Amino acid sequence: MYSNPVAPFSATIAAGTGTLAMTGAGSLFWLALAAFAMLALGLAIKRIVPVRARKTNRG
């Protein structure tokens, strides 16, 4: 790895094609994973932020 000058170049090519190096997983997988992470983050923030109580007119 360190003595092979072609390894960084091949990693750059693999990253430029939209696949993760050495896995072959396409960008659609990573897009779906990012969407799931953003949804989970949004739901976690929604749980943490306190909910304002509605004002009710009693009487």
C-alpha cells in the first residue's frame, strides 16, 4: 500500500465513479442510507425539542 504509487490513484478513480472502493456498492445505496440517517436525525430532534402546549379557552 505505501510502496505502491498506483494505489492512491486507483482509489481516486473508484471514488470518482460513484462507488465505494473495494465494495462495488453504488451511489443509490449511499443515497438511501443518507436519507434514512436524515430521517432518524429529524425524528430524534423532534423527540428532544419540547412541545408547546396549546392555549385553550376555558370559560
